[in-house]
Amino acid sequence: MTTIGNNKTTNTMMASSAATSNKTSEPKLVAAGTNDAVKLIKKNKNYTSDIFPEEERYQIYHVIESYPSVNRFLEKRSRGSQRTAAVYHTALTYLEKYLQYRYQFSINTVLEKLRKGKLDVYNFIEDFISFIIQQLGKSPNTAKDVLKAVRSFFRSERISLDPRLVTECASIPKSYRETESDFVLDKPTAAKILGSPMNRRLRVFLYTLASSGARVGELSSIRWKDVDLNANPVSIHLRAETTKTKVGRTVYVTRETAEELKQWLLYRQTCRNRSNDKGVATTSTITTGTTPTSSSISKSVVDIDPNEFVFQVYNKKGDPKYIEHKMQTSFTNHLKSLGLYVAREFNSVVGNGINNNNNNNNNNKNNGIKSKSKNKYDRSNITLHSFRKLYKTIISLQAKEADLSEYLLGHRSTLNQTYFKISPSDVAKVYLERCEKYLTFNDVAGLETDLLSVSKQNETLAQKLIEEREAKDRELIELKKLLSAYESKVDSWVNRIGDILGYADPLKQKEYLEAVKSIHHNQ
């Protein structure tokens, strides 16, 4: 076994590896879209992330796709989650860069050496993680993700690993974060974002996101057949294949969001003058007095295909990933227009620069724009995922429905959720009665209607209280009359008894007088 712990051994291995690489034909790294070979590896002893620019990462990212082992591994990972496959693809890009820099050979070569025992896998992992943290300057969390991906890749190539030894060798430091510095999206800020002018698609998307608690990717994948606009409250079924947990669930939206969805459907049916998949438009008409465009007019209604995505983008039909990317980009621009875009820098991930070029970026963590500093990206303190956090906070703290919030968010990892069972009708009822009012942001007309309704209820209640008070007063008067009549009868009886006893013994007469005094005293 060869050790990677010191410079002497490392130099020996580099020389040996260089000799091996001369005998072994390795795939050359070629710039995307060109036929010219590109020298990507800079043999610099003072290596830093500055000499690993985005262009080089982009090229390596695509070159390793040609490796059979990598292609096979990513294909298997993509069966469960495209996002996981993208993250693992990025990790293997770092691995390829490390191998090219340290040994001048590729992933294919290192697999063969590890199988034959020419490299100690644990020392290899230790040196690789040190490279990621110290020389590339990646965070401990990134190092953990990279290690997880590389371990999975090695296992898929039948290279056995002891998890405890891997953890011990990697020795990834703990990450520290001051939670007090985290930005928290509150309801007034959310109301400002939702109530400001923006394009229709983004407006409806944000309202639905804020009142349903769905994930961005889940909401990007809903079709018109999944939305029940006739239900109360309006419900949206998230199909199992579109959810993170691969378990389908139903979420609900508020009245103001339901109105936004109806107006969006009406706009898609009329204002865009589009035909259905068969190219046939219906002859029925609908009065669009409340459309977001002009005043009341009649327009031809075009049938909407129930399988069409609710937030369909026409130049990328049938692509929910592009819908998500489009919403993220539009949201960033909307925040900037409101002066709410407060950027914070973080190290870029390979998938960001790559996926932005092919419009396939579906990772919320990479929702940013390139900053002036090299190899870094800016991301706002407010993201689309912030609305999901706000949803959880509102339902848990204001509506006092913590377990229900976990259920609606689609979390299935806690013991409470394992035993928390509730029928869909009960969920809809609780949402309508206890949650909707707290998840309403800008429904002024609806709030005025509710206020008028509450005012009428208060008037009715006040009138009822007055009537009850008057009835009680009448009862009290009747009781006083009965008491007066009773007192008169008692006085009459006392006088009669006195008349009878007046002729009797003086001692008995004295006792009678004392008894009368006692009766009056008790009264």
C-alpha cells in the first residue's frame, strides 16, 4: 500500500503516476463546442481555487460524462432524483480535478489502482478531503456532500469501504453558523412582495407558493387536472412522482390565491388567443369583466388541455425544470425592482454555471447570479423557499397547528407524522377555519366582506343580548310582585295569630311577639 501522508511519498506517487499515464491513453479534456485540446491542469505548488475557474469546471463536468463508470453511476442516481444526480456529478468533477492536479490521471485510472491495491483508499480519501477544504476553500458542508457522493461512487464500482474508517480519515471539521444573522421573511414583507406589480405567471406562482406550502419543484410540476377550482378550499394534488418524498399529497390554497388561479386560467383561455393541442377552439363565450387586462368584453374561450402544466412556458413546453428556473430568475428580478435584493456571497457549485447555460437549473441553492468576485455567486436573503418557511411558521405559531403543518409540508421523518392520521375532509375543514385567515396577504375585498359579515354578526348578537336583558328584567318584575304578595299573606297570618293569642296567657303573648320580631329580622 502507498501512503499519501507526506510530501516525499506524494512526489514518489506523482512520478509513478506520470509514468503510468504515459502508457495509458486517457481522454483529453476538450473545450465544449470546439475541437482544440485545452490545457486544464496548472501544476502550481501554491494551488488555490482561483486557478479552478468556472470555464475549466464546466469542461471537466462534461468530459467525465464520457467515462463509462461515471455515466453508469449518474444514470442510476438520476432514477431516484435528478437533483441528487446533479450534486453527485459536481462532486465527481472535484474528484477529477483533484486526480489531474495530484497524480495527472483520471477517474478511470484511479478506480483500477484502488481495485488492485496500488492506492490505499482511506489515505486517498483523507488527502482528497484536505484538498477540497484547504486548497479549494470549500465549506465543511460542501466537503460532506462531496465525500458522500464519492463514497457512493466507489461502492457502485465494488470498492468496499468501512464507513467508520472513512469518517475518521476524512475528519471534516464542524461548521458553525450564527443563526441570529439569518434573514427571516415576515408576513408584511411577503405581502409587499405579493402585492407589487409583476408578470402574471410569477404573481400566481408566488401566491400559490405562499398559501400552499408546496416545494418550488412540486409546484412547477402541477397540471390543470391536479387543480380543483370548484372545491372549498381550492385543492391541488401533488403527484407522487413530482414530490421530494415520492409520496403524493393534497395541499390547499386561500380564497385570494384561488381567485388568482381562476384569473390565470381565464387569461390562458382568452387573452393569449391560443389553441388547444388539436388546434380547435370552442365557440362558447365568457364575459371577462374581472380579467387583469381591459374592461368587460366577450372573448372566445379556448379549451385548456388538462395535462398542460399550470405555469407552462411556451418556448419550453413540457419542461417543469425550466418553469422552475424561469420562476427563480423572474423572482430575483422582482426583488431587485422592489429594493429587497440583499445579496450574500457563497462559493459557486459547478452545476450552477452549467445548468444556467442549458436552462436546466433546478437547485434552489444555486439560484443566484454571478458576482464580481471570481468563482463566487450572489444569492438574496429572500428566496422562493422562504415562502415555505413562512408557511410553516404561520401555521405552527398563529394557527396553532404544528402537526398539521408538517403533514401539509410533506414531512414524513418525525415520529409524530408517522402516527398523525387525518382524513382529507378534516384537513380541508381545519385549513379553512383555522389557517386561511393567517395565510391571506392582500385580499382587501375578501377582508372587507369578512369585516361586514362580522359586523352583522355583532349587531345580531347585540340585539339578542338586549332582548335577553329585557326578558330578564320582566322576569325580575314578576318575581318582585310574587314576593310582595307573599309578604302580604305572611303579615295577614301573623296578625290573625296575634289576635287569637291576644286573649291567651301573657307569657305566650310575649313569645309570640319575639317570634314575629325574629321573622321580620330574617326577612
